[in-house]
Amino acid sequence: MGKSDVSNISRKEFLELSGIALLGSTLGLQTLTSCESARTIHGQIVGANHAIGHLLRKAISLPIHQSHQTKILIIGSGISGLTAGYFLQKAGITDYEILELESHIGGNSTFSEDEAVRYPWAAHYLPIPSPENKELISFLAENKIITGFDLNNLPIYDEYALCFHPDERLFVKGFWQEGLIPNIDITEEEKTQIGQFLAKMNVFKAAKGNDQKWAFTIPLANSSSDANFTHLDKISMKTWMEQNAFVVKPLQWYVNYCLLDDYGTSIAETSAWAGIHYFASRKGKAANAKDDDVLTWSEGNGFLMKLLAKNQLKNIKTQCLAYQIEEKNGGVSVDVYDWEAEKRENYFAEQVIWAVPQMLRPYLIPKQKTEFIKEFSYSPWMVANIQTIPFDTGRGQALSWDNVIYEGNGLGYVLSNQQELRQDQKTWQLTYYKPLVDTNPVDERKKAIIKTHEEWKNEVLNDLKKAHPKIEESILKIDIKLWGHAMIRPTIGFIHGAARHEAQKSLYNKIHFAHSDLSGVSIFEEAFYHGNVAAKKIINHYANSYLDTFS
Amino acid sequence: MDKSSTKIPILLLFSVFLVATCGLIYELIAGTLASYLMGDSISQFSIIIGLYLFSMGIGSFCSKYFDENLLDWFIQIELLVGLVGGITSSVLFVIFNSVDSFQWILYGLISLTGIFVGLEIPLLMQILNKNNFEFKDIISKVFTFDYVGALLASILFPLVFVPKMGLIRTSFFFGILNTLVALLVLYNYSAQLKYRLTLWFQAIFVFVLLTLGFIFSDNILSWAEATTYDEKIIFAKSSPYQRIILTRQGSNIKLFLNRNLQFSSFDEYRYHEALVHPLMTFTKKPEKVLILGGGDGMAVRELLKYENIKAITLIDLDADMTNLFKRNEMLTKLNQNALNNPKVKILNQDAFLWIKQNKTLFDAIIIDFPDPNNFALGKLYSNTFYRELTHTLALDGLMVVQSTSPFMAPKSYWCVNKTLQSVGFKTLPYHVFVPSFGDWGYVLATKSDFTKTQNFPENLRFMNEPAFEQSKVFPKDMAQQETEVNKLNNQILVQYFEEEWAKVM
């Protein structure tokens, strides 16, 4: 579809375009509209309330309003898109634009601000990175999250960003224990198996493959391709645990909890390689923190997102839906619908960075063969932000940053006030997470879309009441956000399968892919890595063509 | 009333009985409250009884001016007694901290109650007299019931009412009884009353008011709380940040914040002299001093003994605390009105947030926070906080940190010392004995050095050179020990503190 054919859109094409709407946006389920609960606890289902399908129908009936030329176009302003822009700028390339569908930037690092409180809507922490992750380390140092290096060259972290104590607690049998690994009232056998499992994970942590690379590391791309390890991708974590006699319930619960938390997939669906990667890949070291400490802020990773975005805000255009990408006249033509201005526009770029999920490829680049895309599946999530007045936090360990209920319905809640310094905190902000994993992602998305605020609210409350029977009295507000395609799912065979490798290949040497789904693991570090890799490809492209002029 | 009857109606005699009981109870409540709040129970009780009886005399005297509508007046007075008597103790309790001339309000309310009570019996006797009862009979019966009521009141008050209901509830309870007498008379003699409607309206209003007071009196002072303190509670208030309780036993006043003892007026001079003066002997040019915490103004009082200090800034989160110690006469006597001194600037702000943004340098800093018994307070003892303080302390400045008891909680104490050292401070640990607290520890810290610049003031009660020399010695049972550094991401001090105090509590 070129600039001229405005109205000659076939029915098939139209359906394909509408398919984007059915998938939801890259961020959420756009068809949801706000609704206010009439009960005592107020709140709403937040998120964009525009129906993309409707927008698209409008878009294709419009003539092209304006054409833009840009050297580089980045589609998506999540962490990967912003990182790509950040590295382009570092290399002195400023002629680029970033398009964002939503009215705000940040993707999974979205956060809200309510009077004095800030709270995340998804990603909320970054484990201290391995010193080998040089680019990330320098980004953190540049932004004073790393304040210096000690004599052993270990990073010294900003103490306000290191998660304050107490960081984790687990509600088991009426009591809050410290830490998330169950240790109250467990049998000797259970204790032994937990100990052996953790020891085994430490062996994997230290293991290297026959190519001398870490068996498991972050970024995942730097992990060894030694088949002794990669074959673990062919079975589920559950099967691997059974094969290794890790069968006791508290251990299985804990591992399942961790995988749901990081991947939104259960122990039965996650590949053993991905499951072990969770425990064995983090090799952080710091001068003033424990190896497993995390960096967090009240707005979660929104803090890092703002740092990435701060020097390129003028390059970002929000409320723009890219819906058609085509190689043309030695460049790339991108059709865009500006749903705020209700205008259809065209961008012509020399190079494009695709920083949105792969699942959108068949719809945006229909001319390319994309059989492998069906291997990419994403988990839907529900996140509730709950504002309360201080309440009785229960027996045992004091209110912590991460508060998890053993065998709870969700993943528990994170206290956004954790990093606050003030003595009195008049309200608390709890962010409650729940991956929707009862059936399969497609059905869960359909179920999620029709639930009312009241229904979600009750679901959240019923879970929290297990640990806090009277919490309802203290709640001021519950807001709900649904994420249709929150995280790529590292299911069996995905990480070391063909699709993920196929998806990373640039198209026409002009369209470069950058999104955490290319890793199969939806974490900040992977998005940062892929944004950087895509930017490097472009930087090299221009460096080479510059050199070519001399030869 | 049936004029031919020779028998005095039982209802009126019952009224006499209740009126007498209530009257004496109000007197006892006033006396008790006065000695709770102002101490010195002998003179307070003596003054209250005298004043009360004298006021009753005034009431009796005035009774002769009542000729018409006696029953109306009786009910009216009864309602007034109930209202004033019923609310006296809660009013006194609530205003105790906020008015300067507390005792005059106390005496005023007592006099008012006395006058009304003094009117009651003469009025009743007039009513009976007008209804042609035999005078001999009136005198005999009225005074019999009066004195029986008094006996009952004086026995029940200390044995039942104070322990079971507390002063505030008891006060409301008898106010309600008075009102019930009024209602009973009102109901039975409604036909003879001129201002029937007005009286009904008033009676119901007073009844509802007092009943609400009775129900919600826990909001003023919960009885459960009153029983947890050994001494009499003379002030209780929940500020937005903490529960402030003042107690008094004899002349000894104690301040509790969230149930933790902050000072006892009996020996607080030891604590505050040890907090302030060693620091001052080392400070080179003590012009600007910062106090963090210490809203009671006692540390300020000690600082004001140095004339070369030009400005004192006090950061205390709780405005209720600083206002209390600025306004209450009894407390300003303790801190010698230090908080109203023009050199003193009080900022009711969060210490951590204030320090983080502060750009002014101070020559000396006094840190007097509550003990690190929770994670919020633990942050104020962290290496991060002490590092922030290095930007607030002049290069050659000094600071002192109250650091809990090195005897009860040696690990906690030495952890504070270690944490200060970890951010580059030289430290000088010392400890003194404060009977109310036990053996108490402080740590002096500086980035410069500890060189004596002046002697201890002459007019101190506790601290002098030999006493300070001695305080630097740590016997074997509180000797320095290895600890970790307290950080925001380990809060190790709170853990030490909990473990150590759990052993002794």
C-alpha cells in the first residue's frame, strides 16, 4: 500500500489490519473502557480507552495528511525502543523519531503519579547487574545509580536505590516469615530438597560450556550454546525437577512462584533451560550490596525509563499507530495513524528499528513470510494498584518490599513506599500482580476483557484477605490494569528453537528488530540489550557507508 | 403535690440522695484531677475542697432569691449541674496542654459546679416547705439522705468508679444521673411546671450530649491505656505521628512517646547535660547548632547556657510535641521556656528529608531520636543518613548521637559507633548513668579532631571534667564489640536492638 492508494483497500487487508486491534495493542487490551465502582472502594480499570479497531477503520478511509522524512524511525517507546534511541544519540545520530501508540511512553515500565506517590504498573526492579554487563553498568554509572567503584573495581550503588530492608516476606500458616523460600513448619525432607536444589542452581551459576561461555547469563545471548545445557530447553522445568527428585511441595511452589513472577508461565510450561536461567544467570556483584540485591524505586523501572528518555523526549511522538511497513525506493515507508489528531501520515526512513512485539509482524509487514511468529506467545497479566491507609500488617516479619502469600491466588504485592525516607507514611501504595494462567493465554485474554472492576476488585481482595482479614477497611482505592501481551513466554523449545533466531534477522538490511521477546525473557536487561544491538547495527551501517566513500 | 399528705414523696427523697452523691463525686473528681494534673495532692485537694464548699455556700445564699416556679428552677439547676459536672473532667483534660491559665479554668469550673450543687438542697427544701411538709421532718429526712449519699459516694469513688471507669467516664456517668433526676421530676410533675417544653428540650439535649460523651470518652483517654502506666496520666494525645503521654507521680513528670519513656523530670538533667555539654567542650566556634529530635526542649535549655551560641535550629517531626513544650506552663517550667527563646527556630519537618535538601552548615549537631526500635527509625541511624549529615556539619564541627544503652544493648550501641566510623567520622563513645533509663550511651563524632576548646559550665548539676573522664571508660560488660554497619538495605541495627532488648523485657 503506497501513499496514493487510500481507498483501494481490500477486504482481506482490512481484516488483517483489524487483526492488530484484536490482538490488542502492544500494551494492553484497548477495548476496555473505564468504569467506576459504586461500592465503598473506588477505582477503575485504567489504560487507553480507545478502540484501535475503530481507529483503524477510520484511518484507512483518510488520505495521507502529511509525509515525513527521517533518517531512522523507531517503532515503540518501551525500554528497547528508548535504549535504541539512547545509543543512537550517544553515537551522535540525532535524526531519528520514535513512534508510540499510547499517550504515554515506557511500555512495561509505565508508572502513575498520584499526588505525592508514584507507583509502577508493571516492571518494578532491576537486580544488580553482572560487572560483565558493561553497557548497562556504564548507563547506571552515567546516571549516578552507580556512584563510583571501589578498589576491586566493584560498583558502589546509590544507597537510596538499593532495596531497603526488609525486602521479602512470605505468609505461611498465619505468620509472615522472612524471605520467600518456605522455611516455617517444613519437614526435614523438604528442607533437604530445598537445600539441594539451591546448591544445584549455584553449580549452574558457576558453570561454563565447552565454548568457555557462562552456561546461563544475562544478556541471554551471551550464554553458552553447549548442548549439554541447551538440551534443557526441550523439557519443562517441572519434568526436570521430577527427574532430579525435587518433588516436595514447598520447593515446587517456590520455583513455580519465581517463574510466574519473571515469565508469567508456570513450572509445567516453562522450559527447564529458562527455569534454571532464572536462578543461575544473575551474577551481580557490588561493593555495597549483596549479590542478590535489587535496585528499585517507587515508580519501579519507570525511574530507569525516564533516565533513558530524558534526552530524547523531543524525538518521541505518542498516540501514533504504525500499521503498514514496506521497503520502497531504497528506504522504508511506514504508514501511521495519529489517533489524537485523527490524521493518517507516512514516514519515509532510511532505517527502521522495530521495538514492539514480534506478534505484530504479520499485520504490519504482511509481505514477509512469518510462519515462525506463531511460536511467539505472550502471557496476559492483571496488575492492581491499591492505595490504603496504614493497616495491621500481621504477625511476624514487618511489612516488606515484596509480600507474598503462600499458595495465594496472585503473586502478592509490592510496597511502592519502600524507598521512602520519611517517618510517617499516611498512605501506602501496594502493587498487586497476577499473571492470568488458569487456561491458555488466548482464553485468558477473552475472560479478562469482560470482567468488571467489581469482579477484579473482589478477586484481589479475596486473595489479600488470606493474610490481612481486615484490609478492606483500610483501602482507599483499587485501580486495575490489564496487559494483554505483557511478557514473552519461554515455553519448551522456544529459547533454543529456530523461531527466536529467525526473528532476529534484519529485513532488507533496513528493518532491525529490538524487543525483549527476541530473548524469550521479558526483563529490563534483555530489552536494553536488544535496543543496544539494533542501534549498533545502524551505527555500523552508517560508519561503513562513511568509510565506503573513501574507497 | 398533695398538700394534705404528710409523707414526703419518695421520688424527691431519692433525688436528694442522688444529688448528694453526685455533688460529692464532682468534688472528688475535681480534687483527683487537680492533683493528677498539677501534682502536690495535699494542697490541691485542700484548695478544691475549700473552694467547693465555699461555692456551695454561695449557692445556698443565692437560693433565697428564688421564689417563683421553684420546681422549674430545681430541674433547671439539676440539668446545669449534670452538664457542668459531667463534662468538667474531659474539658480539663483536653485543654490542659493548650491554655496558659489552666488552674484558673479548673477553679472556675469547680466553683460553678459548687454553686449549682449548693443551690440544689435549699431549693428542694423550699419546695417541700411550700408544700406544707413538717419542717422537722424535712430537715431530718433531707439531711439523712444527703449524708447517706455522701458516704456512698466517698466509698464507691476510689473502690469502684476510678478503677472501673476512670475519671472521665465517671464524670460523664454522674452527669447522666443528675440529668435522670431532672427527667424523673420533669416527668412526674410535668403538670405543675411553667417552662415544661423548654425544660424537656434542655433535658434531652443534655442527656444525649453526656451519653455521647460517655460512649466516646475512650477517644479522650482509653482506660486500657490508663492502666498500663504506673503513674497518673495527666496528658494524652495522639498526634499524627505518635501517642504522647505525660504522667505525674508527686512532683515527678514523665514523658512517654508510643509508650517509651523519653524523660523523667527527676533525672532528665543527667541525660541532657551528658548529651549537650561534652559536645560543647570540643566545639571550636559554636555559633549555629542543629538539634534533630528533642522536641521537649531540654537539650535547647542546656544549649542556652552558652552565650556564644547565636542560633539553634530544632527539627522535630511532631508539631504537637513542640507546641506542648512551648505552651504548657508545667512543661515550660521544666525546659525553662527554652522553645520560646528568640534564638530558637523550630521546624516541624521530617529529619531525613530536611537533611537531604539542607544547604546550611552547622557547627554542632545534636541527634536525639527515639531508639531504633522499628525500620522507619532505623533509617535515621544508617550510614546513608550519617553521610548526608557530613554535608550539614561544618568541617571542624562535631555531632553527638544518643545511642541507646551500651549495657542493655551493647551490640546496638557499638553498631552506631561503627556506622559513624564507616562514613569517615572519628568517634568518641561515652556513657553515663541515668536512673530512669539505666546506663545510657552517646557517641561524639567529628571529621576534625577532639580538642578541648572550653570547660564545662559551672552551673551544671551533673556533668564536669572528672565525670566526663569517667564516662569514657567502658567496663568489661559493655566493652566494644564487632558489629556490622547499619545500612538502609540491611537495617541490622533494628535487628540487634530487638534481639538485645527482647532478652531483658
